[in-house]
Amino acid sequence: MIGLPQEQRRMMEMSLEKVYAYIDSHTDVFVESLVKLVKQPSVSAKGEGIQECAELVEKMMRDTGLSTKTLHEEKGNPVVYGEIKSQKSDRTLLFYDHYDVQPPEPLEKWMCKPFSGKIANGKVYGRGASDNKGNFVSRLKAVQALLEVAGDVPVNLKFFVEGEEEIGSPHLEPIIKRYKDLFSADAAIWESGGTDRRGRPNLYLGLKGVLSVEVRARGASRDVHSANAPIIPNAAWRLLWALNLLKDKEENILIEGFYEDVLPPSSEEIECLKNIPFEEEETKKELGLREFLQNRSGLEALRTLLYQPTCTINGYVSGYTGKGSKTVLPHEASAKLDFRLVPNQNPTEIFQKLVRHLKRHGFGDLEIIKHGSTEPTRTPVNDPFVKLVARTAEKVYCKKAVIYPTSAGSGPMHLFRNFLSYPVVSAGCSHPKSNTHAPNENLKIKSFIKGSKLIATLISDFAS
Ligand SMILES: [Zn+2]
């Protein structure tokens, strides 16, 4: 609230105290809303409960006082959009969330039914409790508290809640392009985020891009007896030789021009990395590893994790892999790969480079299929919005924020950052033992409530 007249600042602080009191006194009803949403299955991978969940999300937004719209494309799950205008400000803050969840399997590993919303040990349990229903509800409840206490919101607010995040948002781009004006904003808060083991708020400013491909080799028209190996081509070997051309043992990706557009981290980003608590020993222990790849450690390991583009074989299928032996010569082989990309690599160009590379080295006969992609993106560390979110989070949590200039993961953030061109930061209410995507997913009620206060404060700070 730098630059505000003292009286105005005092008024804002006073009304925030009232907002916090409202949130505290409504903890039970807020938790009830979260439980209700968790109880509604919405597994995008199986198409389970999607329409019902979209309707429930829309109803929750309408009940809070937002005007809503459901956006459909020919294909894909509905996007639920909600907005509320401020009487005092022209500025707009957008929240990106998703109502779909990961499949709950393996069911036998859950201590309760995955869609029960069971409350135990001060936590709400259930698939989606944290990712992303908890974050969404904590944000919506912050809006409710502001409206109830002040009768208005200090800035215009928009909610964009999609239903395909957990399957890679395959139909989001046409929606964003078609409704570009609807999604205009000055800044956005991303779906995920939370605090770390020491209770410090973690903020993420970017995501890697991803390019998923499948490479297939074919030999004869059917599998043959392996006695024919001197004269019949073996698809398993052919694919192996081709994959060998993509990466060497020192982890260098060999595709011509692969690193051409890679943007190295800025000096501000390197400074941020130094403040990130990288739990190296815990990670190695948990995964049963004595060392990381190429014995990387400390800042170097963290830098490569966040800034190095990758080429990963996700799976390889060919021939006979059953019990005992089978002297067979496979006629086909296929491998799935993903490339994690960093700014300013472009997935379409990387795909073309891959095809050219294999062709140039005598593997023009392979079939190369592109399965999907997202672009890499980052909001600069020194963007004023990043500074604002960090200041607000530090104020609410009374701990220094940990700023990740990017995450090693991927998602559709580029559509907001690269296409709609506003800063995007992820800040939320998950905690390190939230078990997102795993059995016994949960959200601590305390974290959920604190998350609402964070968002209410952020909205209020954003107004100034
Ligand atoms: Zn997720």
C-alpha cells in the first residue's frame, strides 16, 4: 500500500481485519462448500461427473454474487466463467482454476472413499481437495468475505474454471482465442501453489513447455522367426538406433538446432534460485538414489531442473516381453517421448527439427506422430505484480516468500501469459503433504482458511 494517503491505508487495514474476522467466523460453512464440491466426482480422464461439476461450480459462483457463463466449443468440457465488477476500480484480476480432477486409483490405498470429503485430523480428504477444488473455493470465499464486509470488491474479478487441466487442456486454445475480450485482465493468479515444509509461501512464475511424440518403426508385414535375422529388418533395433541419435550419454540432446532459442536465466532469476530450499538429500533418499544424474547437486541441480530442456523416453514397446523366451523378430516397435521445453523454444519448431534430424540421418522411414504440446512461459521476476504478490504473501504468512522463476512442470499458462500478455503468478493454499494426484489427497482446514485471507488481502492490495 505504498503511496496511499495514511487515512486511506488505515481504512483498508481496518476493513481487512473485518474481512479476516468474517472468514474466521465462517470457517465451518466454507469447509462445507469445499466438501460439497469434493463430493462431486469430476474425472476428466474418464469423462465422469463433468457436466454436474461444471453446473455446481457455476451455481457456487452465482450464489457468491458473480455473473456467470458456460463456454462451450464443439469438443471439450465446458469452461465456467464468472465475473464481478468493482464500483471503484478499472483494474481486473483473473483467477485461473480447474474443476476436473485426476482419477482416484489405486482405490485400496485410500483411508476413506475418494469422493467422500471426509473430515479428519483437521483436514478435508478427497480427490481434488487440494488440486484444485480447495484452491478454487478458498478464492471464491475470499470474494464472498469482501462482498459481505464492504458490499463491493476493490477491483474487477474474473474466474476462469476449466474442466480439462488434468488431461493437458486440449481444447482450451480455441476458447481463449474466441473469447479473448472476456479474458482480458491486468494480471492473473494461477491454479496451484501453497506453502512448503517450513510454512513459507511458494510462488511460481512460469512453466516449461511440453511436446509429446510417438515414433514408430516397421519392418516386415508381420513378426517372423528370429532365424531370419540375417535377411529381415528388425523394427526393435531400427527404433533403438534412431533414438540413439537423439541424446548422448552426457545428456546432450543431439537434434540439430535444439538449443538454438534457449533463453538462459537472468541474473535476478539466479538470485531467486539461491533462496529456494532444494531438498536434495530427502529427494534422493525417497527415490532410493545415491546421486542425481551426472552427480549434479546444489544450485547446479536446481538450475538444470528448472532451466534445462529435456528429451525423455516415456515408454518403449516391441516384440515379446512375456514369460520365458520367444525367438521372434519383431516387425514393429514404438516409443513415446516427451520434450520439456524452456523459453523461447517453440514446440512446433522443435517437432520439425526432430523430423528433419531423423530424416537427415537415414531414418526418413519412421512414422513420427505429434500427440500434443504447450509452450513454455515465464513472468519476469522483476514484474511489479510479482513483487506485489510476494509482499502480500509475506504479510499474511509472516514468512519470506520463496520465488520459483519457473516450475519444472507444464500447463496452459502460456495462453494467458504469451497470448493475452499479462503477468501470471501461482499462489495457493496447498501444503507439502496434500498428496495431490496420489491417494489420500487432502487439504488442511487451517491452510484453506489462510489461503482465503491471502487472496482477500491480495485483491485489496491489487486495488492500490
Ligand atoms: Zn493436478
